[in-house]
Amino acid sequence: MISQKTIKTLSLAVLSAGLLASCSSSSSSKATEEQSADTVRLVEVAPAEMRALNLSEEFTAQLEAKVVNNITAQAGGRLKQLLVKVGDRVGAGQAVARMEATQAAQAQIQLADAKTNFARMDELYKVGGVSKAQWEQAKSAVDQAKLAYGNAAENTVLRSPISGFVTAKNYDNGDMTSPQLPVVVIQQIAPVKAVIGVSEQYYSYLKKGAAATLSVDALGEETFSGIVTNIFPTLDPVTHTVSTEIEVANKDLKLRPGMYARVHLDFGTKEALTVPDKAIVRQAGSGARYVYVFSGGKAVYRAVELGQQQGDLYEVVSGLNAGDQVITSAPSNLKNGLSVKLRK
């Protein structure tokens, strides 16, 4: 027979077990609720929207002389006197060297002989002593001798066809010269030019006469104004760029050929779809880019093709529509389809 004391003990044990079970159930429910709350990520978003983007680009190039002239004697010969030195400034038409006049003297003698022969032929032709063909041959010989003498005389004194600076000399007085190697080199450096390769995406924006700015490392922050003077008619099939000449007046002669230059071109503006750069994620191991769009309480993966970056914005060429809400808070930590909630 069970005593009253035993019954009380059993009742207390059952009551304790019930309380423990109740506490355990309450703790489990609370943990489930907390876990559910943790799986909903709080995020910040920004809209993909149309903006006016400034189209500008910086290019690098080496400055070149506007014109380079290699001054040489047509048939070579001995250099009698060099009249300039490297660094001299010369004007158009100025004599820069004198050659020995041996060739000119020989050509002059041949011209005199041709004239004498023609005078004799002319007298004979008048009395029927020679044919018209012989008379014309003698006259042609005079014309050819005149041309030869003119060329020889012109090459006795070498002149610069442009205004510029002597940048090289290859002979000293008394040296025998060759037509393959110039006596002196004259470069016109006012203006100077820079040839840059402009990407084909800007080809339609290129216009002759368009303004450009230029700076060189050698002169610090100083900038120079230039214009587009020539756009090549074809594009490089490898780099997909079009060669473009930028000309700078260089009246104060601060710029010199060979200087390393940075050229800035402004192509105007265009309307483009943009998103903040912090919304862009780069796919590891490739150049692919993607974003996460906030849609229906989920983070939705969206591959995008990007254009140029301007400040903290990226141009989106494809993959998004205007008004799409892209997630900007730590998008690289998200997964496609993850539940998300807007941070208030």
C-alpha cells in the first residue's frame, strides 16, 4: 500500500518535469525566432538612374616637331662650309651650308658647249645644211644643260625651306657628303604636335578644330591649349584606336620635341544609365561584373556590362533598367535569392 508521503513525492516530480518541458519548449521557440530573424539581411539600396555623363579622356604621347626637314645636297659632294650649329634658330630661305662648286662649274662648261653647238647648228639649218631633227636635238641639249646647271648651282648653297631650329648635323667642313645622310636637320617647333590614339568609342565625337589641353611632366602643373588638326582616315585593327594629331602653338617655345605629354580631350556629354560603384561586384577569376537587385524581399543576381567610370558612378551598358534598386551594402557577401530587408 502506497503511503501519502510517497504520493506527494511523485506529484512534485511530475510537476517539475512539466515545468522543465515547458521551459525547454519556450527556449526552443525563442531560438527559432532569433534564427529566422538572422537569415533576413538588412541592406541599403540605390536606384539605377539616367544621368548626364561628361565624356572626357586623358591620353599620353611624345611631343613632335610640326615639320622636320633633312637638308642635303642632291648629288652629294664635298662640304665647303657649314654655316650653322646645333641649336641655332634659322629662318625660311636662310643659307645653312655651302658645297664645293665643282659640279656647278662642270655643268656651266657643258652649258656653254651646248650653246655654242646650237649656234652653229642654227646657222647651218638656216641655209639648209642640217635637218630640222638635228636642229631640234641641239636645242634640246641646251635645255638639258641649263637644267643641269640650275640644279648644280642650287645645290652649291643649301637653304632651309622652313623657320625652325637646327637639331642635328652630320658633317664637318671638308667632309664628303652623301644624299642618304642629311648635312643638317631643321625642325619647326612652333607649333609642336602630339599624335594620340583615340578609342573607337569616341570616333563619332572627334572633330577637327576641337579644343584640347596639354601638360608635360617637365613643366609641372602648367597647361597649354591645343586643337585637333588631323584625324587619320582608318583605325588600327589591333588596338581599335584612331590616330589623332593635336597641335599646340608653342609661341613661347617652352615645349620641345621629345617631351612626355598628357593630352586631355573633352567630348561633351551623353545620357547614360548609372549605378553607384559600391554596388558593383567583380567575379573572381574573370573580368565579369554583377550586382544584386532588391526585388520581392530577395537579393537577385544580375550580370551587367559596364561602360566608363565617372567619380563614384559606373555607366551600365546592359543588364539593368532605369528604376532597378541595386543593393549597395556589402553586396559581395550576398547570395542569389537570399532574403533581405531594407534598412530603416
